[in-house]
Amino acid sequence: MTTRLPRTDIAFPFRTDRRGRTAHAPYEEHVRDLIEQLLFTSPGERVMRPDFGCGLLDLAFAPNSPELAATVELSVQGALQRWLGELIEVEGVDVENEEETVRVRLRYVVRDGAGRRDEIFEGRAAA
């Protein structure tokens, strides 16, 4: 019987550890970091991937409405499926917009057997 070592990936944001090497994060944390990058990157922000991102922070000052919430939830779910569909299975997305804060409650399963996760991602618009 072989022992499986825990999988780790590069930490986000990129930094060095106390030994001066690239910091690593457990796989589940790495997947969470990937989701956060996708949610808060605006389309056009990445040079080689201009269609990457959801641009949620652009909505921080948008007027609230049920139609906007439904549109944003579909947009978020579509972006997660497109860019991270091989890593996660989305079970639910709820988006709230309060003043200058955008909050996303995401329920998902990491496909690599890490189990079900319920996370809240929060971003504030720059003043």
C-alpha cells in the first residue's frame, strides 16, 4: 500500500516562505485562491487572457435590483464553469451588493475528492 502525500500548489498572492522559497498552500486552499482570482479580476485586466474574470468589483456601486442579482449570479456561475469547471462543481451561488462591498457565497465541491465547501468571497471597490 502506498501512502499518498498531501497535494500542495503555489500560494496566492505569490510570496516566499521563511526559507526564501516559493510559498505553497494545501490544494483546497489553492483552489479557493483560484476562485477568488477569477471573481475579482475584471475582463481585459489579464494581458494574454482578456476574457478571463468576472469583474465583480465593477458592480460595487451599481444599484441593487433582483434583475442585477440574477444576472450576476448567472455570470459568476458561467465563469466558474468555463475557467474552473475541471476543478470544481458549483452547487450554488448567491451574490449580495451592499454599499461598496460585493459578497459572493459559493457552495462547491472540489473534484479531486476534497469534499464540499461553503465559502464567502468579499471585495470592496477602490475609492
